[in-house]
Amino acid sequence: MAKTGFVYDEIFLKHKTGAGHPERPERLTAIVENLKKKDLLRQLQTINTRDAEQEWIETIHDADYIERVKAACEDGDGHVDTMDCPVSPMTYAAAVRAAGAMLSAVDAVVAGDVKNAFCAVRPPGHHALRNRAMGFCYFNNVAIAARYAQKKHSLSRVLIIDWDVHHGNGTQAAFYDDPTVIYFSTHLYPFYPGSGAADERGTGKGVGFTINCPMRAGAGDAECLKAFNERLVPAAKEFHPDIVLISAGFDAREDDLLGRMQVTDAGFAEMTRIVKKIAADCCGGRLVSTLEGGYYLEGLALAAEAHVRALME
């Protein structure tokens, strides 16, 4: 039986954000060390990553923006566009590899080498806009993977689920007028980055293909699972995606440093199971998940473990 795939690369640790920044290399070491400790890492199928080719990054980002990120890292500019997006000499390389991790995982899932996959990457991506970095994000990993699945593998309908505590404004913007991609999000609202109201439903032919489920402070498993069962499942059944992608942010977890929601590890596991069933029912189980937020190291490691265990079931 095909295993769950796992994508990780030590280059992700070389993106240095500076003392006190919540999006730090220790996030990934916490996840990986916990998976080793729980004897899960050896049960996962390692997927070799690669740099995302520029043609795929350009499906989501302008060429001059890509060059601007690269130049900022080479020139030691300190940050790109906003102070919460610091750069170091290896930031560009890590960001290109993070996007490439998703492409490698899509390839592996489509080929049947793995049944599904989790990409433990940084920097994250769902806030990155076509020509602007923001919210710790430089290139939109999940959006790039969606276009790659469509153009490289002819998987025309893509479902993206985002359960990060922050709304994925960059992902929403990339597909806001596109009826071939559903973007479904549960997130704290109002909260950073300010988008994600329930009436943001898409534009033009894309109306109805953006599904925002804003949550109040303190919301947890019950509220998120209600949204998944009552909003996501029926929409997915009607849409019948060819591949499912998850922006797996774990900052909606109880005790996270940057969020004010109360999702438990069991809640993340159950959300994973719901999404897995959608993939199983619609597209032969094709499912790729990528790390977004999550900043309380112990909680992040446990939530990611719960997610991975559910993927492995």
C-alpha cells in the first residue's frame, strides 16, 4: 500500500528571519524531531524536493517581482515590501525550494508513488500576492501548485482548503475570478490581513468558487467542523475536484502565539479526515498538504503530528 509522502529540506532552515521573529527555523525542527520521537518519520515516504522552475512561479507571480525578491536577498536589503517579511542571503533559495516541494509532492501523488503528502516547508505562502510579499510569505506555494496541477498534469479542477487562523488573501486573489479553483477558508475574522468576509465570494465567472467561513475569537473544533461538514463537503461534492490541496496552518490551535482560536489536535485530525474523504470520493485520494502558520513550537509539533497521523490512516 502506498505510504504518505513527506517533503522536507534543510535549506528551509537557512531562511533567517532574525531574533524574536515568530516564523523561525525552529518551527520545522520541532515538527521533524517530534515525528522522529514518535517513530512516524520512518513510516513516511520521503519525496525529494527541487527548485520550482521560474515558469511555474510565474503562473502566480510577476517576473519582475520574482527578480525583486531575489535581488533583495543578494543585496542584503533586510526585508521585502513589509517589515514582517525579512530576508537573508538564503531566503530566495528557500522560497523557491518551498514552492518546488509542492510540485514534487503533486508529481508523486499523481504518479501514485504516495497516497497523499505533507510538505514541511518554510517560508509559508498563502499571503503572497502577485507582486507583493506580506505576512511572512514570498511565493504562494499552494497557488503555484494548483496551476502546476492544472497545466502540467491536466487536473482541471482544484480544491484548496485553508485552515490557517489568518485568511489566505494571496490565494483568494489568485483565483477570485476563476471557476476552475475553489478556495475554501476557515479563519479568525476580523483579523490580519483584513480579508475573508463571508460576502467575498468571487467575481465574474468565479462567483461562488470562493467560500469564506469567518470565525469569532475563541472558536474551536465545533465551529470549524460545522463549516467543513455544512459548507465544504456539499461544495466539493458538486465541484468534484481532480486534486485537493491544503494550506495547513496550525496557528488556529489552542495556545498559539499569534491566534485567538481554540482548535485542538483532535480537531485538526478530524478536518484532515473530512478532506481525505473528499479526495477519496472525488479524485482517487489525490491530496497534498503544505505547512503555513503555527508558532507555538510544542503545539505546532503536536498539531502537525495529528495531521500526519490522519493522512497515514
